[in-house]
Amino acid sequence: MPNRKLIYHVAISIDGFIAQENGDIEYFPKEGGHIPDYIQALTKYDTALMGRMTYEFGYRYGLQPGDNPYPHMQTYVYSTKLRLETPDHNLKIIRENILFHVRRLKEKPGPPLYLCGGGILASYLLKHQMIDELHLKYCPIIMGKGKPLFVDEFQGIQLVLKDKKEYDNSVLLLEYDIAYE
């Protein structure tokens, strides 16, 4: 049985940042055809994975500690530091054995898994060849500095373009398979 794919699906500046240094995303376009397409894309996932900082980023937009940012999904936050009461059984904090946990998720039948951030968790998973696809929404902005797509340096990881879409506001969605050697 084939594994479920893990898809890192994220907005990114032309120069490779997913947020400003303070975590803000104010410069990313908030209107345009990419927004309803993103919301529609979220319906194909039933499981979301994220790091602590990505989870806590939701507090800026009204998320309360312990709330699930994706109520229609089983959500896992990978963190050794985050301590929450999680009354929502669809939100779980995973503090150890991250790779074992992600492997188990990938082995279960179901739709693709949604890696929504951030760069630290994504780097760790890429280093261990756990990410199968990148869905990058390149936004027509240059940030100069900020939080990178991946915090570690990687060399020689080949991407194979599988789909692309250009929006009227110059956002470009590129979907890649990752070809690990």
C-alpha cells in the first residue's frame, strides 16, 4: 500500500521567506484567486502538522491556546516546549519521536497530510526525507529577511514540477514532487 503524501503547502516571498522575522505576514496578498483556491485545497487534507511557532502564530488571529486552528482536521503540533490543555480531541501535542509519529501517519490510509509550517519542522522533515511535495504560493514581494522556507541548508534535492497556476495578482502556485537521491 502506498504511503500518504506529506505536502508542505505554504506562501513564500520571491526571495524565500514565509514570514517576516517577527512572524508577521502582512506583505502577503490577502485578496485574489489564490485565496479561494487555498481554502479549497484545505478540503483535500484531513490531517495538519505544524511546529509550535506556527501554532502560536494563530493567537494573533484569535486562536485561543488549546483550540484547533483547523477544526475539520486532526491537528498535530510538534513541540517539546508547548504545554496546553487540549479539550479538542482533534488537537494533539507531540513532544517526542517526531519521525516515528510522522511515519505512522504516512502509513495509514487516507488523503495527503498537510504540513503548514514552519521552517524548523519542515527542515527536520526534509532532512529525513519525509516531505513528498512542495506546494509553494510565490507572492510578488521581496522581504529581504525573515523566516525562511527551510532553516537548514540543503544541497542537491531535486524538485520535479507537476503543476502550476498563475493568478491575476501575480501570485504563482508551483507544485513540486521531491526527488530524493
